[in-house]
Amino acid sequence: MEYKNLIVKTEDNITTIIINREKALNALNLETIEELIFCLNDIKKSSDTRVVILKGAGTKAFVAGADITAFKNKTPVTIRNLVLNLQAVINMLEDLPMPVIAAINGYCLGGGLELAMGADIRIASETAILGQPEIKLGLIPGAGGTQRLSRIVGTGIAKELIFTGNNINAKRAYEVNLVNKVVPQEELDSVVQKLAENLAEGPSFALNMAKEAVNRGTQMAISDAVRMELELFALCFAHNDMKEGVDAFLNKRKPEFGK
Ligand code: CAA
């Protein structure tokens, strides 16, 4: 597919998706959301991709939210369908078997933060501004913000951010565990790339099982979740990567996964 609003490239098993609507601060319109669905479906089927990086074009924004120009004259039914598609994108990110890293530069607001929360790891530049400002539009977050933010930062901080609509800087986002790391803006790409390379060299099946265990397990009762973890742990014994990892350890050499 020829993308209009995305740049997608795969190199050394790392697929980078750039949301490319710089003039609108990479706001998510329906076309972009549909392209993301197509792109993520492609990645899901690809045997080339071992890690995904998600970022926005330019240095001013990751994504400044859903495209507000699309809100005018919408009925509850038509807006519901649009945001259902955005929810689908975020669910797809979470369900991808490989790790997804969000590189957050500049504004990461509303649907942009909801999108970033679908990633497994969020790295922010010092210039990042994050928030759920929907309340200022007379709205609430609609693409998972009330739920994922509460689960990541706890209900107290989530309610403060959602009720006030006030944005926070990268330092505060790190303090409340919303991002994993904050780096100088000029280092963001290289830090994210290095992490992606590190993960791409890892055992992809075990990484998939680890993601599954964390994502599904945290939605279950702990007794069921640890039992599920045990089954996934045992399943890793069926994969060559486990044989390679153990053999490499016992023979004091670096493992070569995915062979
Ligand atoms: N939708 C559509 N266009 C947007 C946009 C958005 N979410 N955010 C920014 N833009 C556009 C602006 O309209 C402007 O376009 P023009 O040049 O054609 O006027 C361009 O991007 C640059 O933006 P600004 O001139 O506003 O830049 P700024 O530096 O003065 O301000 C900002 C930056 C604080 C991020 C401001 O643009 C802003 O507040 N944006 C809206 C943020 C927001 O409310 N996001 C939540 C959207 S609702 C949502 O996401 C719902 C959901 O949960 C699904």
C-alpha cells in the first residue's frame, strides 16, 4: 500500500512507523488511522519485523491527538465509528507479538498519548509534553485513555490529568511512570534505535511470550495469571531459542537467537 500519512521502513528487523502529518502536529485523522490498521496488519504477518518503533514526523509532536477538525458536525454514531477504529489501532499495537517502542518527541496529547500507551516501552525527549486535554473540549478521552492511563499511573494521577486536562512535562511523566526514560532531544533517535537493536537480537518467541504474560496476566486474578505464566514459560522449551540460550550460557558464548 502507498501511504499518504505514514512513512514505514524496515531495516535489520526493525520496522519504524512515522506518523507524517507534521503541519497538523501529526494529528490522527481517519485516513491515518486506516493506514495504521493496514500497516499493523502487515507487520503482524511479517517474519522480518522483530521490533517496532513508533514516532511522529518532525520535532514538535509525537501526535497532538485525534484530528479535532473531524469532530465538527459529527453525530455520536459517526464519531463512535471513527474512534472505534483508533481503539482498534491501539489494541493491535498491544497485540503485536513483538515489542513496540514509542519515541515521544514534543506534544503527545489526547489520542496521541492513548496511542503511545499502546506501546510496550515509551522513551521521551526532554521536550515532550504529555496529557489528556479532552476535558477542555468538553470531552473525555475516547481511545482508552481513562483505562490505560489509570492502569499505568494509578487512578489518582490519572484523574488529576483527565479532570484538569493539564499537560505534564517529560520529567513529571517519568516521575509518574508514564514514560520509561527521558533523554535529550538530540539523543532520542539513537537511544530508541539502540534499544530496538538490542531487542531485535533477542529471542523473539520468548519476547512474545513475555509480552503476552504481562498483557494478559495483569487483567487476571494473580493465581490464574501466574499459572498462565508457567504454561508460557514451559512453552518456551519447545523453541530453538531456548536451546540456543541455554547452550550459549553453558558454553560461555554469546547466543545467536533466531537461527
Ligand atoms: N487536531 C487537528 N489539528 C491540530 C491538532 C489536533 N489535535 N493539534 C494541532 N493541530 C493543528 C493546529 O490546528 C494548527 O493548524 P494550522 O496551522 O492549520 O492552524 C497546527 O496543528 C499547529 O498547531 P498550533 O498552531 O496550535 O501549535 P501551537 O504550538 O500553538 O500549539 C498545541 C500546540 C498546544 C498542541 C495545540 O495545537 C493544541 O492544543 N492542540 C490540540 C491538542 C488536543 O486537544 N488534543 C486532543 C484531541 S481530542 C482526542 O484526542 C480525542 C480522543 O481521545 C480520541
